Amino acid sequence: MRTVFSRMVLAASAALMLTGGVALAQDVIQTRKAGFDDFKKAMGEIKDAVGKGDLAAVGPVTDRIDAFAARIPSLFPPGSNKGKTAAKEVIWANFPDFTAKAQGLQASAQALKTAAASGDKAATGKAFGAMADSCKACHQRYRSE
């Protein structure tokens, strides 16, 4: 009887761990989706600010992007490739490159902030384009459309 009970407890524990893992994976997927939604919004804010010549508004927005870019690798833990996500499997197979692309986004956000702080609209526009290129480089390889 004790063996049957032990097996039942073990099976229940395993089932709980599996469903808990799925719940955690879904939570991280929702968190990263919200982050990428805010990132997309931030890109629009920067585009509008640069278009209006309001370069002072760019710095705080690039700070948001910089902070999010630093978190990107942590938002893709193993097991978070299941469920409703556009993340390609190759992320986890080539995580060092994926991490490097997130760091590249972070660096391009910092460069954009510096360009905007200089007051040079042309340099800011060029830095904004470079940051957009960072996004595209990652999406092309790591995101299903």
C-alpha cells in the first residue's frame, strides 16, 4: 500500500511540476510580449520626436529601450518556446548569438541617446536607423512573422 501511495505522490508531483512549468513559460511569454509591445511603442515615439525635431524627448525613451534590451535574454529561458510565441527554436540553439544581438540593440539605443543629446538631427536620424537595423537583424533570424 505504501508503494502505491508513494507512486501516486510522485506522479502528482511530476504533473504539478509540468503544469507549473507551462504556467511559468506562459508568464514569461506574456512578459516578453508586453516588453516588445512597449518597445514598438517606444520606436514610434522616437520616430515622432525626431520628425518634430524634439531631440530632448529621445533620451528618456532610449533609456526604456536600453533597459528592456538588457532583459531580453532573461525573457527567453529554456522551455519558453512552447505556446503562443513567435520565437523560433533557433534562439535556444544559438543563444550566445541571440544574446549578442540583444546587446547590440542595447548599444544602438545608447548611441541614439548620445546622438540625440548632441542636438544633431541628422546624426540622431542615422542612429535611429541603426537601431532599427538591430531590430531587423534579430527578427530575421529569431522571430517567426
